[in-house]
Amino acid sequence: MNSDDPHGKRSLFESARPTDPSENHARGRQALFSTAAPRPGTVVVECSQCGEHKRIQTGDALTRILRVSLWVPLLKHNRWMRCPSCERRTWCRVGWLD
Ligand SMILES: [Zn+2]
């Protein structure tokens, strides 16, 4: 009777340990911060000041653009906005399809 109880508890603890979901979560966050592959709902902002490419949410990019509405289509870095990497107001390129 005594040997049956600890056995049941052990199997309970083993099933409760979430090893696979946490690994998937970490991998998902890594993919979110990398700028390698296009991801739906995000854009890549390239800064002319610090040269950083940063992937941010499309909504975040839109608020940054709408806060200061300067857009010069002829330039490569054609958006005057706050850079998500260095937080300076400078010319950035927003890769909507990146
Ligand atoms: Zn920057």
C-alpha cells in the first residue's frame, strides 16, 4: 500500500513538468527578435543613424510614423521617425514586406 502511493505521485510530477512548451516558447521569442525571415504582423525598420535593422510590430511602426508625419518618397530612408533601436529621431526605412 505504501509503495503504491509514492509511485502515483511520481507519475503526477512527471506529467506536470512542461519541458516541451517552454522550449517552443523560447524558440518563438528568438524568431520574433531575429530579422532573418518575414513574419506577418511585423515590419523591419532600418535606421540611417545607427544602421540597425529592428523587427517591430506593424502597429508600433504605425504609431511611430503617425506621431511625426514626415515622408519623402525619393529617399531610401524616407521616414522621419523615432528609431526603435537607438530611440533617436532620424531617417528610417520601414520594410513593410520584409
Ligand atoms: Zn537607430
